[in-house]
Amino acid sequence: MKLVRKQIAQLMTALNRINCCYAVCAQSADLKDNELMILYALADGVPYSQKQICDEWDIPRTTMNTIIKDWEKKGLVSLSPIQGKRREMNILLTDAGQKLADSVLDKIIEMENAAMQETVEEFSPEFIRAIRSYEARLRAHCQRIFGEAPSVPFSPKE
């Protein structure tokens, strides 16, 4: 049992350090952590609803709404109605927003690609599936023990 506790502590500290790397990235771009996540989510040029981004990236809806309203005023995003949905809007980066995303994410993608390539060479791509599988099991046990789990669904087949 002590070995399992040690392994969990090692994983938790590693994940925290990964999050700290992204915090450094956000700070260097003069963004808040959640702003960086939203920018990252929207940078692929595909329109997403606030609900989709909140659920996928685990961002509080009020935080998301505040950021999107601010970015809309600054001309970084545009909103368009989603057909068949009364209140949901698609969010898309404007040209100015895409320019910001490109300038911020270029260095992050360089960092991620280098780290991923080195890690996959050492451990194979299976390590990603293993982490995601652990996340799914942890969420299930979180639900069982605490009566709720984070809202993001996961399928180990991804």
C-alpha cells in the first residue's frame, strides 16, 4: 500500500508541475490561466459553445462568460447563434484573436512538441492512454465516494 501512495504522490506532483509550466506560459503572455486554456481551445478555428469549452476544459461557466464578454469587447472573439439552441452561442476567434493565439501558442506548441517527442521515444504513446484511463477511473471513484465528479466525460477509446 505504501508503494501505491508513493506512486500517487509522484503522479500528483508531476501533474502539478505540468500545470505550473502552463501557468508560466500564461504569465509570460500576460494572460490568466483560464484565458490561456480558452485561447488554446479556440485556436483550431472551429466554433465552440461556451458550454462545450467549459465541459471539456473544466472552466467555471461564470469565468468563461466573463472572459468571453471581455474578449468580445476587445474584438478577439465573435459570437453567433447556434441553430436550434435558444441561448447557446458559438464562439470563434476573430482575425485579431487568431493573431494573438498564434503568437502565444507558437512557443507553447514548440515546448509541448519537444516534450512529447522525447517522452514518446522513451515510453511509447501508450503513456497517454494510461493517464487517461487513470483519470476515468479516478473520476468514477470520486463519484462513488463523494457523490459527484468533475463534469468532463471520458472514453478510454479516445
